[in-house]
Amino acid sequence: MPANMDKLKQMETFVAVATKGSLTAAAQIEGVAPAIIGRRIDALEARLGVKLLLRTTRRISLTDEGSAFLEDCQRLLAELQNAEASVSAGGVKASGHLRITAPAGFGRRHVAPLIPGFLDQHPDVTLSLDLSDRLVDLVNEGYDCAVRVGDLADSSLVSLRLADNRRVCVAAPSYLQRHGTPATPADLARHQCLAYSSVSSQPRGWMFQAGGEIMHVRVAGRMDCTDGAVLHQWCLEGRGIAWRSLWEVGMSLQEGKLVAILEDFAAPPNGIFAVFTQRKHQPLRLRLWLDYLKLHFATQPTMQTNG
């Protein structure tokens, strides 16, 4: 086997073992003995000079280097498959049904408006959009793609970064006139903070950066809510300080209805991603949807101008 093909097979085997969690499961997919899978992993680790997997008799886990390499391998393999499919598809039109999910607030503002234009371009495609703030299981619930905001935890999914997501502390001018402007994150303890109260969100508090170090500040106030749009509205009414994404409050800042505070302590942005499952043959309709998302978000990489 040529060296380049051998490298590709090693990468494919590594992704299969990492996502399936065992040599046996990866071997069953390919119809070979587990020992062959094990030799490929050994050869890959020897070639790279780094341990990718920690193997015991009971389980397999990724090292830190393995986790980083897995993401790169998934991305490269997906791009290779897309390139091959694009050539082989030729003039074939996209058709069939897409199931997409996105967070409620972000999806309402920045995903739903894109869908009519996409369907106009591809009249044989139908699409269902689920707006939900819960973490949807793409594989078991039958979704083709999710748009997600924030840090990603599931390395078994392929991710495509669409844009940066910057978060800012904001307040209405009327609130700051009555209560003053906090000079440091610690000053938030003396203010009414409008917190997002989902159990799964912001468990460590609001995030800031000082002296190159990330800090998490627990906040409190008389009002909290599980809906970001409500927090935005309360903030506009001068009820307190909120920590929101620019995609949500950007227009209010531009119009002067809200003021950004503590900007010297702003944490680095996280990301806005499209995530999807690793597939051997990705449907043309999904590839076109991902390209459509990339093209749209490429024109607004930091989401700073959309309210």
C-alpha cells in the first residue's frame, strides 16, 4: 500500500476507534480482525511519536493529544469526502429532507431567516427547523445538522466554525445613572445582575479576563430567567446588568439603548459552529446547506452588527 494511502487508512481507523470506543467495534465496521486495527493505531502513534489512545482491557480513552488530533482528522476526512462527492455528483440536483436544530434565540434571529433563500435555490429540498435550547442528540434523534453557540464538548461530531461569538456586559443608560457604572467585575456584587438561570448554562458565572487570566464571577439579582430575549428586554427597561452575546444586543448598542461596560475585562470570544455527524457519504443537500451557512457568516465573522 502506498505511504499516503497507508496514512489515510490509519487516520480513518483512529477516528473509528475514538468515536466507537473500542477496537472491536471499529473492526466490525470494516470487517477485519481487532488485531489489525490495533496494529494500525500502533503504527500511527509510532509515526507521530505521541500517544493518542489510552487502552486498557475495559475501555479506551483519548489523551489530550488524541483529542486534538481527532478533531483535525474528522475535519480532513470530511473535506476529502466532500471533494469526492462534489466531483461525482456532477449535475445532480439536491433533494430530500433536512432536519436542522439551533438554539431558540440565535436560531430565530440568524438561522431561520436564511432558510427561505436556501430553499429557493434548491426547490427539491424540504427542511424542518427545531429551535430548542436543549442539547439535541443528532445521531439518536435523527438530525442532520445543529448550529451551536459556545464551547463544544462532543468530539464525536464534526464541527465547522462559522463565526466568533463575543459576549459583553451591558446596561441601560438609565440604570447606570441611578446605580453607577461598575469599574471591575468584583463591583458586580453591588449591582442587580440579570442572570440566565438554565441549570446547564453559565454554571461558573460570568466570564472575564484580567492580566491574561480567565476569571468567573458569580452574580446575583432579584430577577433571572431561562429566556435570553426576556433578559434583553429587562435590561432595556433599566432593571439591571446583563451578560449577553453581541449577536443579541448589538443593535441595541448601536442605537444607544444599551451601553457596554467592563470592556477592558472582556473574555476572549467563543465560537458559533455548525456540527454534524461523520458520514462516509454526506448527502448533497447537507453539503450545500453547510456551504450556504459558511458563505453567510463569512460576511459577519464577529456577529457585531446584527441585533
